[in-house]
Amino acid sequence: GAVVSQHPSWVICKSGTSVKIECRSLDFQATTMFWYRQFPKQSLMLMATSNEGSKATYEQGVEKDKFLINHASLTLSTLTVTSAHPEDSSFYICSAREQGVNYGYTFGSGTRLTVV
Amino acid sequence: AQSVTQPDIHITVSEGASLELRCNYSYGATPYLFWYVQSPGQGLQLLLKYFSGDTLVQGIKGFEAEFKRSQSSFNLRKPSVHWSDAAEYFCAVGLPEYGNKLVFGAGTILRVKS
């Protein structure tokens, strides 16, 4: 089946630094990828939709300058948390949408970001 | 606005007992519906999905779900729960008119007692 690889699985960074998270579709091409944020004991909140070769579409309230998304190829999307602060600490999950009539969404295993 | 409601935050069932997790949605068109399972600190695994056709959908791990348009529901069921089913379950609606985003319910945490 479809596999999405997300790296790193966890990262600790100092406040003020930037962190890049990668999301790769391993065995299919994903023209659309999605980035979610999940707070402890809460549901997934969609941050942005990443479209290959074009600018990402951010959800209301998400700072596009803080959460930079790049989708330069059909198999790779990256999320960069710039000038990270402790309040950015969270679990970030990516998802890639498969093509076809009965499309599905495959999720990465998530990245636990801790900003100290 | 589109929304997904999972009214039960926690559910506890005995191992071997049957399970039903409720999901109601609010969406104007025919929905694309999904159930996912998440273990702590992990991503989401697809259990099953509904797009059209037979309203009773079979998924992995012995799960099934039934789409009831009249009730705007897509409840997840399993006839006999195993201890390994303990996890958090999310219902989601796919929105093709809105860039194919998924809207998730709040999730239901399933506890299995032996």
C-alpha cells in the first residue's frame, strides 16, 4: 500500500532556531500534501495544503511566515518552523493524497517538536 | 460549515465485547468518509473509507462502518474487541470542493479491559 515517510520522528531545538520536517511519498506521486498540528489529547488541526509547484494554502490563523511549506517535487513536501518558540512545541503530521477515483489519504508517522 | 462530531470522548469495553463508535457529520453534498486509528505518538492508520455504493463498508482489523444518509452518520463497529484495539479513533470527512481537505472529529479514546 501507499507509504508516507516523515522525518525526523522527534526533534528538540533551541528557541529562535528553525526546524525542517520532511514528508515523502515513497511509492506514489502526491500532487497534494497536507500538514497538521496535533496538541496533546486533541484532534488534528489542518495547518496548510501543499500543492506541488505552487504556493501552499494556509488555514485561517496559521502564520505563513512562521510555517514555511515547500512542495518542490511530486514526492516531497517540507515544513520549516522558523524562529521556533516553546509554544510551537507540538506533534506535526503530514498526509499525502493518492490519486484516482477512490482516493485516500496516507499519513506520516508524525514529528514531535520540542522547543526549549 | 462542515463539521464532524464524535460524541464519545472515552469508551471502555471489555475484551471480546462488541464496539460501536459514533460519528455524525454536517456536510451539504455526498461526503467522503473515513475512519482512522492512532496509537500514542504515532501517525494515523486508515481503517476504512466510504465514497459511494454499498453503505456497509468493511475495513481492516475486523472493523466495519455503515453510512446512513438519513442520520448523517458513519458509525464504526467491531463485533469482538481485542486488547490491541485500544487506541484513539478519528472519524473524518473529505471535502473535494475545498481542496480535498479532511475535517476530523475530536476523536474517541477506546480503552479495553480484560
